[in-house]
Amino acid sequence: MAQHQYYCEECGKYLFDSEKEGGAAGAEAHRLGFVYKMPFLFGIMGCHFFCSKDCWNKWLNSHTTEQQRAEGNSTAKKVRERLEADKPKLIEGLQRI
């Protein structure tokens, strides 16, 4: 397999090497303490890697408009609320199994 090098997309800092790509590389980044994002709620496609939350926030602010961030944050809030509301049903279903 090909080896991939991952760098912070904001500051350019080297993060890690991996044979993995996409979500698998994202899971590895997370395990290593880095930030992995798929910001589709903000209208940005693809997998993005950052060394810290600060770099993620700077990158997001420079790659989106205030309206995109407001809409993305609103959608994310609705999804979190829906997941929270559905937890009892999920737990009940798992207990039946």
C-alpha cells in the first residue's frame, strides 16, 4: 500500500504518515490527538486534517462565509438535538436484542 503524509491544512505542520486514507486516516488522526473534519454541513466536501482546534477554527473561518457557518451550525445543532431525542428509543431497541 502507498504511504500518505498528512499535514495540518491551516499551518502546514506535519502530522503523521499512514497507509490509510479518508475516514480510516481520520480515525488514526483522532487517535493520535489531531483534528479530523468532514465539513459538509458548511458546504465543503472532503476529508480535512488539522493539528489543533485553533487551526480548524481559523481554516473554517477563512474558507466559509458567516452565513455558511450559521447554517452549518444550525443544522449540526438540529442533528444533535434529534440524536438526543432518539436515544431512549435506541436504548429500548438495544435492550430488546
